[in-house]
Amino acid sequence: CVEVTALIDCGDQPGLVLAALRDGAKHVRFSGRQPVAEKLAAIARQQEAVLVTGRLEALDLLDQPNPQAACRDWLASRLGKDPLR
């Protein structure tokens, strides 16, 4: 069994972060400027949500000849690691 956390990547658009939070998202990623991120993080905390900044580890399946095997191998390598930290 694998625990999954949905994360909405809003890029560097603070308006998208606010819209996602308003719609009930609990994990949102923002890659914009730090002063803006700090304000958005405060808003997220008020809504019991988490604002993630920085680079995330991810699996790109675009050029994978066997996406199912790639997912299985990637998930197996991530056991015990928190992708949001």
C-alpha cells in the first residue's frame, strides 16, 4: 500500500495558490519569490494547508518505454522518504 498526497503545482503564480487554497487544496507548491512565499505560507497555515517551495523529486514518464515498471521502481526507491520535505 502506498500513501499518496495530492500536490497542486502553481508555479510562480500567487493567484493560483490563493485559488487552490480557496478551493480546499491542502498541499500547494509555489516557486515564486521568497517574500511572496512567506505571505502565502501564512495564509496556508491559517487554512491548515501546507505551502511547499523549492524543487520536488518527481518521475517523468514521457520517454519511459514501460511506464508501469518505471513507476514501480521509482516508488520502491522512495519507500520511507517524504516527497514534500
